Amino acid sequence: MHRLPPRSSGLSQITRGMGTLDAEIYDSIARSPSPLLDVTMPALTRAADHSKLWMAVAAGLAVSGRPSLQRGAARGMVSLAVTSLVTNQGAKRVRRRSRPAHGLIPVPRQGSRRPTSNSLPSGHSASAAAFAVGVGVENPPAGLLLSALAGLVGLSRVATGAHYPGDVVAGLGIGAVIATIGARVIPPITEPSLSLAAPSVVDVDRNPDGAGLVVVVNPGSADGRGRRVVETIRGRLPAAEIVELDETDDMAAVFAEVATRATILGVAGGDGTAACAAGPALAADIPLAVFPAGTFNHFARDIGCGTVDATIEAIRAGSASRVDAMWLNDSRLILNTASIGAHPDFVRVRRRLQRRISRPLATAAAVLHVLRKDPHVRIEVEGRVLDASLFLVGNSIYQPTGFLPSRRVRLDDGLLDVRILETSHRWATLRLLGSLAAGRLERSRLYHEMQVPEFRFTAVDGPVAVSHDGEVEDSYSHADFRVDYRALKVFRPAARRRS
């Protein structure tokens, strides 16, 4: 009795059919005589080895001066790194597939080295797609051009005999998916969908030598960067007066005195020093010139003065406009953000540790302390009690949405950006991580994000510490935040790029 051969499943037949088609397409490309492919494909595939091509492109985007391209470079490299790890340590171990026959490839087109790793999927293609899509999330036109380049890199892997077309398609898909997931977890920075009035321009004269400018410098900011800023200001604005602070000075009193005799109040320091200067400048109705000399310089960067030279050029050109200021209980002026819960605890621990160890080590230790302690506070908002581990109030709308607000496109929208993260519910951490991974954080019942002109809360269990612009000074039982719409005059570049 003869047994019939086992019937192949439909899936097996489809798999064999796709494998046959894949091999036929490879043969067609391999056998096609093309001097153009012979010249370009080996060079392109060598450039993409070890992601050298994408590193070079990222470096070019980073020095372009356009924020969206700079963010795209960073996102693209992170996406590439994650994709490379997933592809080489995970996807290549799923199904074994030998490399295609090399003898069909014309000798001028053959690569200088023969890969020995698993053929499925193509790591070069995965990295290319991850970088291109990552850049495109922040800057779609650049992403479109890089996607075309990524496609050519994929073609080069087939043309040089390194991969079958199916390997390339799988690699491109993996890279694109990982970059897309990254965009859901950390959304891109985009223009707010609000109809805002045009920026309010301040009429000031050109000032080529800095006449009337008095700059108060915190020499110890950012490990002595303030001293280097002084030299630059003296060289390019010789008529400016420089006032250097020392440890015995009352910073607020110095700024108040300087504001009575200056026509331009300058400040060289970090965000905390700039916020201390903003109040006297606002009270005297004189423009503020911020020279970045701190560690992060969030406010200076967001008004387009991320370098000392940018601030100097704005003063010399007479370029100034009005931006919002945020008040806490009508007594504390804030330029960036205020927070309670984990962040004040982090700032306090980092500052204490910095007296003994370097800032990076102090920052890492402070993060570990906060994660271990999990500080949270109970606050009452509009009659509802919230147990919050993260509470941020920003001056103007921050981007992106979610956990990681990093910068502002406008500082004159008249709104506060409020973000609250609750942790009192059962399995709160797992629920939040799931929402974050799915890109649905904004829909989580544990996360609250709103844009309002004013906001207030009451501490349920007694006064809570409030950090603002990187400083922790006071505790409050009741906090009332409001926007002072376009109240503060600041020097900033006139033609600031927003994309």
C-alpha cells in the first residue's frame, strides 16, 4: 500500500512561493549588466557599513542651525541604535537564511568583504529606515529625502549580493516600525494648533557698542562659564558695564539696584539667575538681555539666544520683543517651569551632592534617589484630591506632549502648560508604562495635561516645596499661578527660525 505524500499547508506553500519569487528577483538584479550599478552600489553599501553614512548625515543636521533638523538627527540616531540592537540580537536569530549566491554578481559590483551573518533581515536596511523615519518625524521634507537614500542603501545590498530583496524589505519594515513606535512614545515637537497674534515687537534703537547695558554676571555658573562670557561681552560690547557677583552679594538686591540706572538689564548665568533678573527688568519696564552661561539655559535657548553671540547680535541690531512671564502667588516670577513632588526632591539632592562629586555623578545619584523614594504629594484641584508624583506648570506651551516637555515654540501664547501624573491607583506604574508604550498617555486617566491662563492648587497635607527655574526656595500651602501676557521685554534674534 502506497502512502500519499503529506499535503503541504497553505502557509508553507505561500512561504515557498515567496522564497522562489525572492530568488528570481535577486537573479534578475544580479544578472543585469549596468555600469551605473557597478560604480554606485559598492560605494554606497560601504558608506552604510557600521552606520557611517547616517552618522555623517546626523552631524550635518546637527550643525544646520535648524531646531527641527537637530531634533531629527538626535531622534534618528536613537532610533538607529535601538533598531540595530533589535535586528542583530533578536530578529536575525528568528529564522536562519543563508546569504545569496555571490557568483551571479558582476565582479566590479561585488563587495570587498563577504558577510557571514544570517541574511534575514538586512541590518543595513533596518538602520537606514530607522534613521530616515526618525528624522522625518521631526522634519518631514528631510525625512522624505532620506527615505529615498535609505531605499538606495537597501538596493545596494541586493545589487552587491549581500541580501535577497525579501531581506531588505524585512529590514526596512523593522526600522520603520521601531522609529514609528518611538514617535508614539516621545511625540515630536510641533507648532501648537492655536491662532496666535503676531509676535509683539519692541521699538529699540540699534546699539553697536552696548551703551546703557549693565550686565550682572554670576561667575560661578556652569563651572565658571560666566567668566568666559564676560570676556566676550567686553570684546564686542565695549561700552557695556559689567557687574560681577560674589558669594556675599544679595543677587535680588543687586538686580534691583542695577535696574534703576540701566537702559538694558543684562544677565549672564543660568535659568535661576535669569529669573531673578526678570522681575526688576519688568518692574523698571526695560528690556532684558540674557547671555547663556548656565548648564541648561532653557529660557535663553527658547527665545533664540542659545549662544552669547546671538544675544550680542540682537542688542547691536536693536531686535527685541515681548514674552510671557508666569507669577506664583503674585510674588515669584517664573520664566520656565514650576514643579512639586519628585522634581524638587531631585534638585535638592543633586545640589547637596554637587558639593562633593561632579555634576553628572550628582545628577545620576539624585535620579536613583528619586526613583527609590518615589516622592509624591496630595493636592486639591477644583475640589478633587490628586496624589501626584509629577506636577509641572510651564510658562507657555511646551513640546512635545507627555512626560518629556523640552522646549517651547512660542513664549507669548498667554497660556500655562499644566501636566500632572497620578500614582495613587493600583498598578499605576504598569498602567502608565502600557499607555506610554502604546502612545496613548494623553488618554490615560492617571495623566492630566491642560493649557490654561491660570491654575491653582491647595496642598492637602501641609506646605509642599515648589521648585522653579532649577531652584528650590520656598514651600506653599496654596499656589496660584497666572500668566502675565507679553509683559517682559527681551532681546532676541528677529529672524528666528521655528522649524
